[in-house]
Amino acid sequence: MLAYVFWHRPREREETAIYERALCAFHSSLARSLPAGMIASASYRAAELPWEGDGAAVSAPAYEDWYLVEDFAALGVLGEAAVGRGHRTSHDDAAQRSGAGAGGLYALLEGEACARSLGEATLAVWVVRPPQRSVESRRREFAELMGDGMEPHSSTLWRRQLVLGPAPEFCVLARETPPGVSAARLPSGWSVSVQSREVMWSG
């Protein structure tokens, strides 16, 4: 399973309420007629983007949208359907109000990803490793670490597949921070950022 994640902010801060209604309308439109291979989606309001850090000066609230799809083929179908018949009006309404944005593509490593787990994921735990370690070593070590304390029915572990922007390499969506990714448990050189989010839409 893959997740396309899109981070964004409204073009005008004073239009935040209108922007949020437009976002929820687009997700609702997709849910009423799911494109082939799409599983679920969710939209969250966050205080900051994963790579900004505490105290970053921002001009508007941050938003994070998750789109779950079965595979790469389904991702292509979603991209075409989002601006196609039945969804284009709601998509364009949100897009024309959107300012800066960035994307990321993640693969599911552990947990049960579905509309329910997205709706319960009020925390996003972003983990970044030192770049000098090999990919296979990192994947093996992190999977072993995450196996400690993660609730598979309400938490999911994701690994970045493509570099589409400044997105961190790993993410855990959960209701509370699992012991395996606490700052005290991470190996030397790793960093973790825990972000609270408000679920605006999930389905």
C-alpha cells in the first residue's frame, strides 16, 4: 500500500475557514466515488510542517492530506480522477485558494492502514536518520525498533519512497507516541519530531 501525502497552506490567511471547507468538500467528493485502487483519504490541520521545527515563523496554518492507494497504478488513476469529471469543481475550488505546497510518497511497513486508522491518527511522529547508513541497514534497524510498542490496529508505520520535497524518511501515525520512536530509544544521530494534528476529514 502507498500513501501520497500533500502538505500545503492557504494562499490568504484570512480565507482559512473557506479553504478548510473546500478541502473537506474535495475529500468528500472522492469518498462518494472512489477512483479505482483508492482506499481512503484524510485531511489534518497542524501547527507546522514536519521539517519546520519549533518556533518557525509561518504565515498561515499548515495542512496535511493523506491519500491511500493500492499501488503505483492506482496513484496514476487518482491523479487523473482528481481533476476529472465528478471531482474537478471541488478540486479546483481548493487548488485556487492554495499557496505553497510539497508532496511525499510513502509505503506502508507496519500496521493496518484504512479510513479508521487515519481518523484516529491525531499524532504524526516523523523520524530522520543520519544519511551515511545503507538503505537496507536502516530499514532493518527501524523495523525492529518500531516493533516495540506500536499498536497495529490504530498505528501505522510508513517509509518514504520518492523524494518529492523536504519530507522526512519515516512516519508513524498514531494516537500516542510508541516507545520505539521515543527520543531516548533512537540511535545516536537520529531525530524525531512529534506533531499533534486535528483531523478535519477522514473517510
